[in-house]
Amino acid sequence: MTTDDGKWTVFQKRFNGSVSFFRGWNDYRFGFGRADSEYWLGLQNIYLLTLKRKYELRVDLEDFENNTAWAKYMDFSLSPHAISAEEDGYTLHVGSFTDGGAGERTQLSGHVAHRTPCPSCRQ
């Protein structure tokens, strides 16, 4: 994806519900779906991408009427100081927030461990 004067790595894409995101821990850890369809890149892959370098996180939203909005966060990473990212829950770390029309509903707080939609599916 190229936008906002740069190239971006897309780690989640959802647009028509063809892929179920109601999944357990291992699917969220390693990823699922296909890049040419709906998919999730995987927490371990995102962790490895953000381990050695600072990134920005951009969230792009589009509704069924083609209205778009975005939000951007500086200094995005997962579990940057953890010995084991998985044991740390792939904790989200984000810096300052820039609103591109998405509003407070997309404002993330840092230091939040990842949870799956299926809590009983932890392992």
C-alpha cells in the first residue's frame, strides 16, 4: 500500500467477511488468510518487523458507503522490551496519535496485551 508519502506494510485486511476472524491464539500468533483476500499477518511476524526499527501505525477505515478516515500513531511496536513477546502477550506500544477523521474511536492506548476473540482458545 502506498499512501501518506510512504509505503506501508498491511498486516490486517478485512472488507467482505469472507474470512472468519473469530479464531484462537495460534492463528493470531502465526497469521491466517491470504494477502490477495482478507488476512491477518500474525503477531509473531509483526513483532519481528518492529523489533529492530521504529515504525508508524496507520489505521485506514472505509464504510459501506465508501466514506474513509484514518488514524496514525508514532513509534508502533509489539513487546519491545520483553524477553518473550508471546509471554508478554505481544503488548502494543504506540506513541502520539494523529487523527485523520477516524476520531477517538480509533485512539489506542499503549501497553495493552493482545487478546483473541475466543479467550478460551489461548493455546
